[in-house]
Amino acid sequence: MKTRILILMLFSSFLVLNSCTEDEEATAPVATATPTSQTITSGAATSISLTSSVAATTFSWTVVQAGVTGATSGSGSSIAQTLTITGTTSGTATYSITPTANGTSGSPVSVTVTVNPAASSAKVTYNANIKTLLASSCTPCHLTGGTHASKWDDYQTTKSKISGILDRVQRETTATGFMPAGGSKLSAENIALLKKWVDDGLLEK
Ligand code: HEC
């Protein structure tokens, strides 16, 4: 009987001791990221603040970028990084943030930042950009009074012939059909402008 009680006592004190140690280890911090997702314009900085359920928590993060540059892994109580898209379309940076307190790490939380192209990029229009571009490069042949039937000082004609125009101006200067005939190749900027006019929807104004 006595032995039984002794064993019981030993066992229960073991349980108490054991649960105490477990309690101490179980205080893993829970991280909160504010906001939990963010959308910024290319060239702008993220602003994500990190807080925790446990005092004196430190945060460290890793990041996976897609179509974005400028995001790096790091540590601190906020993420402020200038992100820029690498192409012309939106990209993302996905941060994985791990909180650590008293040597114990909590579960990582994830924050996705969407980076959109700069909204400032005004649309290319015929009246504002294309008419003068073609008038200065394709004169006199393709302007009213010129020798060629296709006239680039007319919006409808220019619009309907744009694929042919793009084809001709991108040919080798020595190739048959290169345009402007007898002239020099359009600058890369002007060719890009013609392409953007297509992308923007061939707007008149
Ligand atoms: C010196 C006169 C001259 C200049 C300058 C010139 N072209 Fe032409 N273009 C012609 C002639 C001639 C033809 C017909 C022969 C041919 O198709 O290659 C032609 C044909 C074309 C055609 C195919 C026919 C059509 O109507 O679709 C396109 C497209 C074209 N030119 C675009 C341009 C563009 C764009 C420019 C300016 C960047 C330009 N050309 C400058 C003389 C010129």
C-alpha cells in the first residue's frame, strides 16, 4: 500500500514538473503583420509593421520575388523596401516572417505585396504622339500631297495600316521595303511608342 502511494506521489510530481517545463517552452510568439497584404506602385516602398503576442519578439523574414526587384531578406519590426517591377506588368514579393522570443520561434506569417506598373504612364494617342512622329519621319511620301496612296496624316488610314507600318520600320535598313524609304531607321524610342500605341488600343485622342 505504502509503495503504491509513493509511486503515485512520484508520478504526480513528475507530471507537475513535466507540465511546467512544457509551459515554458510553449510560449511561442504569434506574429501579426499589418497589413496582411499590400498593393504598391512600382518604385514605391512597402510599409508593413510587425507585432507579436509576446514582449521583446524579434522578426526575421525571407522573400520570394516574381517580376519584382528590390526585396531582400532581413530583420526588424517593420518591412520598408523599395520594390520595382522588372517588366511592364505587375509582379509580387511574398514575405515569410518568423517571430522569435526567448529563443523560441513562432509560426511564420506570410505577406504578399503586389507591385503595379507606375500609374503615371499616360496612354499613347494618335493626336498627341503618332501623327507628329509619322509626319516627321515619313514625309513627304505618306502625307497629304505626297506620292504614296497611304497617308499617315489620316487617323483611320494609320490605324488600319499599323501592322504594316510596324513591319516596315523594323526591317533591316538594307532590306527590301524598309521604311522610311531612303531614310534612316526610326529610333528605338519611336518604335516602342508605335508599339505602345497598339497596346493602348490605337486611340485617336
Ligand atoms: C521617300 C518616300 C517614302 C518615305 C519617306 C516613306 N515611304 Fe513608305 N512607301 C514608299 C513607297 C514608294 C512605297 C511602295 C513600295 C513598297 O511597298 O515598298 C511605300 C510603302 C509603304 C508601306 C506599304 C504600303 C501600305 O500602304 O501599307 C508602308 C506600311 C510604309 N510605306 C510605311 C512607311 C512609314 C511608316 C514611313 C515613315 C517611317 C514611310 N513609309 C516613309 C515611299 C516612302
